Amino acid sequence: MSGDWLLIAAGALGVGGVWVVWRIARHTDHAASDHSTTCGSDSGAANHIKVLPGKAVLDQLNLQALVDGCRDRMGFDYTLFHQDCMPVIERAAEWTQLLPASESHHHAQPGGLMTHIMESAAHALRFRQGYLLPVGAAPEEIPARKHRWTRWTYAVFLAALLHDIGRPMADINVQVLRSRKPCGKWQPLAGSMLDQGLTHYTLNFEITRDYDLHKKLPIVLFQRLVPSHVLAWLADDVQLMGDLTSYLSGDDQDKGVLREIVTRADSESVKNNLMQGPRTRFASARSVPLIERLMQALRLMLEEGRLSLNRAGSHGWVYDGKIWFVSKRLADEVRQFLTERESGEGIPGKDKNDRLFDTWQRAVLLARQTVPVPGSLPRNHERQDHCRKTGSLIHPTARFGIRTNYWFHE
């Protein structure tokens, strides 16, 4: 049978359905219910969030383990780390306060932005260990120029720490108060809330989003958050400062290694949060996460019989406790269903099915299976043969030296 296939844990099948899918459906429903958890009311003094010093933000969010992880991966001793790195972390925490990283996607809980920033920094420093920096340096030069290696490690730390810090300016409407008296909207370019003598804040998401605007703020904060003696130390390496400022300026043409490392780290933090993170979000969050809309559409389409199963020409097949669908056909029909029942707003267009697959995959509801390239024998043929016989799944990011396709029903 031709065509690509994907696996979606689509929820209960209703009467006549297959019971083995119910185990997956229960997990999905539980995650959806978690998303409805809110954090207080947005009306009155009960919703006023106190402005905290940076260290208090870190303590409240229990981020010490991530801080320690950064120190270990940087190889800095305790004194040096607290002199050159902790001021940046604490100032970043003072800046972000308990703001979320998004309205209803990843890290939408109170303090989600700072949590995401620290996770990204820890992942970036881990990935950095696989790079010889600066790019082009001969391996034998690295031990003799340890000070330069240390500078590039610090640059990775800094790029990851600042990469998303501009979100409050572009994505969130933060209303501030001084001694409980409203002072209007927070203007991040004027300084942190603590710097401006503000005592409380509230937030909502009634804002015209500019997704590129938040990319411009890191370069502004670069000089504010980094100690002056560290700036002077970094400036000794012209190549490093060029790459770092290009990235922090949000230069779309930047293809440097810092962007590569931080992009990987950012994706890792987002993926892990969507898989395992809390589903709490602010009461003022109004948008429904795309994954919830997609899964609800699948459940309704199955209940209403709009998706046929286990017959010639059907949309999918039930096998081994999972449902396997023809990928493009399913994506197109889910999009059409949502457009008819709700609206097409927020749903990727027909030429962006990959975004739908990414959404399912990040929520661990989609998987692919590797198959041997015809006419060749994979190096791990025994493992592959086991997977073929048992129908078990191989994680889509795994690399086994063979082609990875969507599984299809024979």
C-alpha cells in the first residue's frame, strides 16, 4: 500500500472501538484537563503579583539545580562563577519575574520564562561540549589557548540566557503598580520593574504580537545585565564579539555557531516541557493550545465516523494498541474539520503539514518506524528485525544508518 503513514494516539474510539487505544486516550485527556489549571484571578488585588529581587525569583522557582548544572558544564570554580555568571542570572531573573514564556504553548506557567531560559542555558552548555570553538581552530590549539575556549563557553551561556528575554515586550501585556496604585503598562526598555520602583504587576495577553520584536531586546540588555569587567574580557576576542552581537541583535542573516547551538537548546527545552512539564497557565490565557484542538478534532472525527478504519481505502488501521493513519490525508481532513467547526485561525495551512506533525510529535503522540533500505542490510539488522516482527516503535530522532519512513500497513 502506498503513501506515508503516521501514528496518532487519538483517544477513545467510542462504541465498537478498540479497547487497547483507551490507555493512550486517558493520558491525553488527563493532559488536556491539566491545561485548564489556572493561577488565581485576574481581578482585584488578589491577582497582583509582587515584584521580587532576582535571587528570590530563582528560589521560588527552585532553579538551583539548573544553576549548578550550568556551573559544572562551564568548568568555572565556585568563586569565578559567582563573580561572573551569577550576576547575569540574577539580573535576568529580576527582569523576567514570574512571567510565562507563552500564553498557552510551552512554559505557560508562572515563572515559565525564567525556567525556559535556564533550561536552554543548561542544554546549550551541554551541546557546546561537542563543538570546537571558535570554528576553524585546530584541535591542537585548544589546550594552549584555554582562555579563548573559556570565552566561547561564556558566550554560549550568555546567548542562551538572553535569547528569549525580550518576550515580555512583544508577547505579554504587563500592567504595573506602585504601592497598589496602577502605573500603566510596563516599558521594558526603561529597565526592570525593580529598577523602576514598581511593587506589583498583573498580566494579560491582549496584545498585537510582533514575533520579531522580542529578538531585538537581548542586545539592549546585553550591556545592562553583563558586568563591565566581563564585557571588557569578551571584547578582547573580536570574532567572538562579532558572532555574539550578531546573534543577540536578531540578525536574520546570522548563520553562526551560537545560533545553531542555542536553537538546538531552545528546541530541547520546549520539547521536554511539552512532554513532561506542568500544564498550568494564567487565568487570562484565552487561546487553546494547538495540540488540544488537534486531539479534540481527532476524537470527534472518530466518534462521528468521519475517519474510517480497518478496511480497503480507509484513513487508518488499528494495530498493536495504536492507530496508524495516512499522514497527508489525515492532516488535510483534520484541518478541514477544524475550519468547518471552529475557524481556520491558528491552524497551519495546506503547505505546512510539517507543523501539524511537529505538534503531534512534540506531544509524543506521533512516531515513525525505521525500515531497511531495499537491497541493503542495516548494521543493526537484528534490532531492526525485532522491531519489524513486534511492531514496536523506534524514536524518530534515532539514527541507525538506515532510512526512516512512516510505518505502513502491509
